[in-house]
Amino acid sequence: MLFRPKKLISIILGAAFAVPMLIAGCGGRVGVGYRVHDGYYGDDHRWDNGEVGYYNRWESDNHRDHRDFRRRPSREQKEYWEWRHNQH
């Protein structure tokens, strides 16, 4: 098999451009830009920067470690929605 430096360079450059986009894409989606259904109150919430602010405040007020809302146990999600609906 012949060594093809042009092909190797293309692969390296492609990876150099693709990896940061994949990492940023995954990191950017977590926590923002999706809808969450609140089954306890029967409504939907857009999980945007405003909701993230409320959620971070809830974590702080309740001395919780930071964790993605979707990974919290349903009991804690219910606690958040109860707290959230009393914030207006």
C-alpha cells in the first residue's frame, strides 16, 4: 500500500474541524432549547435561558448539586415544578 500524504492531511484537517463542532454542538444543546412537559400541572415549558435561570435558583435555594433536569428523579422534578409555579 502506498503512503498518501494528501489523503492523511485531508483526514486530519477534517477531524480538526469536525471535533470542535461536535463537542460544541453537544454542549450547547444540554439544558437549553427544548420543551418540557410538566405532568403535575399539565402544561409545557420551553427550557430556554429564562427557565435555566429559575432552575439554577431552585438548585441553589434548595442546596442541590447542579444536574441536568432530565436526569433528576421524578420526585425532584415534581418539587421543582411546585416551586416554579409559586414564583410568579
